[in-house]
Amino acid sequence: MKTFIARTLRVRQTPNVLFAALMTGLLAFSASVMDSTTVRAHEPGEPSGKRVVIIGATARTANYMIPQALWRGHEVVAVARRPYRVRIQKHPRLTIVKGDVYDQASIEAALSGGDNEIVISIYGPRVDPTIEIPETDLMSQGTTNIINAMKAKGNRRLFVTTSTAMQEVVRRGYKADTPKPEGVTAASGLWFYNLRGPYNDMLKMEGIVKESGLDFIIFRPAQLMEEPPRGNFLLTVNTETPNRRVIMYPDFAAVMLEQVSSNQYIGDTIGVYSNTSMDDVENVDFDTAVRKLRAMKAEVDADLAADAAAERDAE
Ligand SMILES: NC(=O)c1ccc[n+]([C@@H]2O[C@H](COP(=O)([O-])OP(=O)(O)OC[C@H]3O[C@@H](n4cnc5c(N)ncnc54)[C@H](OP(=O)(O)O)[C@@H]3O)[C@@H](O)[C@H]2O)c1
């Protein structure tokens, strides 16, 4: 049995991670952190021989992951329930496929199977943290469907995403039927209570993945921020991650992609965070974040309603 190691380590910043960050055009890492012992197997943009299937290709993470994966030379299959919203629409190694995790057949259709194909699931719930969601099965049922689709197609390697925020919901013991705690305000963490359904569902999903028999890695990012990459990411392996930390979207995407060609963390649960606290970044304001999430959710709901209406008209 794998020993549960309580270790925190700095990720080695390989040239691949560095170039991926550079490619976003947002930050130049110092050449001094390049590790001369790490030999890149291919030059930027050359075919890597890997096919990554990104489920949740309209996620904010995907906006960085897709270009980074293409830069790394991977063939990319972008699976989205709103394919027309995938940020990059055209590249010789990019295929965009319509897929919903509640529809196993749509996921199966995106997979070709084989050892060189890695399924990277970054989908997650679209939420307004001021609204209570006591229960949901998006993550547990959706990931069950992904696992079944992979088994049907002969895929082995699955990366999934949950969240470090799950730890706090577990610590507070919030369940579907937990009465609303007295005196908890939005600022003091009412959103943990409101979103107890999604977080408990993520925990359930982690259990399903661990029992799947697949070669998995569970990634638990800290609060994700739409800021330039900082390259200051830290990992925890099979243990808790410090609270109130942030990780930039491009850094998180790079950390996940770094594992495409590695066996280092297979079977592990990886916390991805940084030493940057939520108190140290300017744009963590609860009300602003809620406004943005509501706007995103409104766009998603309008798109899905229009798509459903178009499908009905076509019948
Ligand atoms: N944002 C954070 O601070 C944070 C922190 C910790 C962990 N996480 C987790 O990290 C992952 C990536 O986060 P993110 O912020 O990049 O995600 P995001 O921007 O919130 O996007 C969520 C993605 O999931 C997709 N999705 C939702 N329901 C789906 C369904 N039934 N079938 C297929 N796709 C579906 C959405 O598609 P549509 O665009 O069509 O809605 C979207 O692509 C998620 O698992 C999230 O829960 C996020």
C-alpha cells in the first residue's frame, strides 16, 4: 500500500513549464531556474506523440491549458458542452468535440483509447456562492461516466480536479441536512456552507476515482486566480494543503500538463497552491467575485437554453 507521505515540496521548474509560461506572454521566468539535467524530448510545437482529452474545455483553466498543451506538442481533444465557446477554435492539432459528462456516449465518442491518450478532467460546477446547493451529483456521476467511457475505450490514465476548499467543508462537518450555522457571514465563510453539496460531491468523486483501477492523479487546486503565471507553485502530496492560498490559472494548467509524461504522482492526491495568500492579491474581493460568477453563469444558462431550443426546432 502506498505510504501517505506528508511532504510539501517545490515543483522542479522544468523547461517545459517555463516555456509554457512564456508562451502566455505574461511572465518571463529567470533562465537560472532551468534545470540542465532535464532534457526535453521534443522542441516546442513538435508532435509529442501524446493525445490529451480535456474535459471542460471552456473552463477558465482550459484557456491556458489548451495553448500550453499545443505548445508542448500534444494532440488536443477539447470536450465542451458549448464547443463554440472554446477559446481557441483552430489549430492543426486541435479537435473540438461536443460533450456533456452526464452523457457517457458523448465522452466515449471523444476518446480513441490507447496508452498515449490522457484524459484531463477540469470540469466543475458553475455556482453562485450566495445560493445554497445542499446536494448535487455533477462530479460523482459525471466522473463515473468518464471512467466508464474510458474503460469502454481502453484508456488508462485519468487526471481529475477537485478543490482544497473541500477540506474546510469536511472540517466543519457540513452535510446536506446541516442546519444553517448562526452568525456566519459571507465574509466568514458562509459560502462553504452554501456550496457543501458540490464539495461533498467532489469528495465522493475522489473515492470513486481511487476505486476505479485506472492510473489516476487527483489535483486539488487552491483558489484559482486569473493572473499572469508566477511559477511559485507548491505541491502537497496525499495530505492537507494550507488554507487561503491562491494559484494562478496558467501555473495550475502547467502543473497538470507536466504530469502527462510522468509517472511521479500516479495514484496520488496533489494539492496545488503557492505561498501567495488570498490577502496578498488585489482582486480577491468577495462581492466582485460573486458578480463575475453570476455573469458567467447567466451566459452559460442562456447558451444552454438557446442550444436546447435549437435542438427542439431541428427535430
Ligand atoms: N475557480 C476556482 O477558484 C477553483 C478552485 C479550486 C478548484 N476548482 C476546480 O478546478 C476545476 C477548474 O476550475 P475553473 O475555474 O477553470 O472552472 P470553470 O471556469 O468554473 O469552468 C467549469 C467548467 O466545467 C464545465 N461543465 C460544467 N458542467 C458540465 C457538464 N455537465 N458537462 C461538461 N462540462 C461541464 C463548464 O462548461 P460550461 O462552460 O459549458 O459551463 C466549464 O467548462 C473545476 O473542477 C473547479 O471546480 C476551481
